Amino acid sequence: MAKPLPPKAEMPVVILCGGQGTRLREETESRPKPMVEIGGKPILWHILKHYGHHGFQRFVLCLGYKGWVIKEYFLRFHENLRDFTVAMDSGEVEFHNHLGRENWRVTCAETGEDSATGARLYRVRDYVDAETFCFTYGDAVSAVDLDALLEFHHREGRIATVTGVRPASRYGELSVDGTRVVEFAEKPTVGEGVVSGGFFVFDRRIFDYMDDDPQLFLERRPLQKLAREGQLSVYLHEGFWHSMDTYRDYLALNEMWKGGAPEWRVWSRD
């Protein structure tokens, strides 16, 4: 019998936040891509709100390029969002409203300026203290049903589950047989069908497929080996998913937000 899943509030969510975002250079010269804003809030905030809506509270951020910008954002989170009074004689700060109060616990972990995706994940393994954890990229928003994704992973019983989507552009393409991934190809130049949308669920056994090689890409050796061994499932998501890969994506997502009903805002309006 499969072990019960831990409460989502105790399950770590690891998010890659260290890439340079070279194809979005108009916005990433001074900040990492997860800090590029949609509607005045970093795309990273949108991702945390999505997970938070489903009951997740613990986040591990894999920092790299300009990681201090992300650290400072969370260190100054309340000061930036809430009204406050400063007692100038003592330096004590009194906050007056609840705007921006979240029940998140955010771990900011330095994983190397130029590390590849797999190396970043491997280097935060000590912060992953549950047998099952979530993992995603810090540059895509979606309406993925995270409860259904987690239940699917638990039911299938494999080491890893990737969310498959059908965007207009091509990312890591998946060849699937039912619920099992049989081949994982990183960013093919041609191809049709289901592609990787991130939003993974992993068992800790994923770390047995990894090492501290700074050039270890998760999408290459680890996921490809898991696929060959029949240990990689695909959860098909037919709803909204959109990455922020280029300046055109940045503009499109901000237009969706301005429209007042962006499809990825599954949480209540703040």
C-alpha cells in the first residue's frame, strides 16, 4: 500500500530562479527573470500565489543570476506592501494593515551563478525534507490543478511526474504511452503534441539520478533515464499555461492581466 502523502503545507516546492533570461534581456539586465513583473508583481509572486491557493506554504528558491534581488524582495516584502510607522528613537516598526500577509515560508538558497537546472535542484536537497516534493520553473504561469496533479502522481506510483501541455511553441517534448513518458527530448526544433510545462512532482529518489556536476541539466540525463526506466509519468493539462520566455510573452501576459480576468489567477482577488 502506498504511503499517505504529507500535508501540502509541509511539502516543499522547489522553484528554479537562477537563470539569466537572455531572451528577455530587455527586462533582465538588472534583475533575474522570476522578478520580471506581470501587473506590477514579479512572476515569481504569481507562481507562489498559485501554489499557496492549493495549500502549499514552503518554498525553496534556487538562486543564481542576481540572486540578491530576490533575497531583498522577500526581506523587504512587508515594508514594500504594508502601511507602517517607524519609531525614530528606537527603530521599532509597527505595521497597520494586513495587505500582503502570506503564510509562506521562503528559503532562498544560492546554487551558483552559472549552474544548470539539475545542479541547482541537487544543491538544495538538504532543504527537501519530505519523501514527495514539487518542483517548477520560475518563469511560467498556469491554471494547473495542483491537487489533481499531486493525486495523480501518488496514484501512478512512479518517481517523477511532469505536467504535459500543448503550447504554440515547443519546449521539452514528451513521447507518451498512456500515463507513462517513454522519451524526453529537450527543446526539439520540430515536433507536435505534448511538451513539458514544468510543474513536476518528485519523490526523493530523484536525487539518486543526480550529482553535483555544475553542468547537470535535469532535462537531460536524469529525466531521460527516468523515462527509459518507466519511472516518469505525464499529467496532461489541457487548460491555460504560458511561459515568459521572450519580450513578446512579457507583453502578452501583462495585457492578459490588464484585462482583469487572467486565466492563471485561480486565487481570490487581493
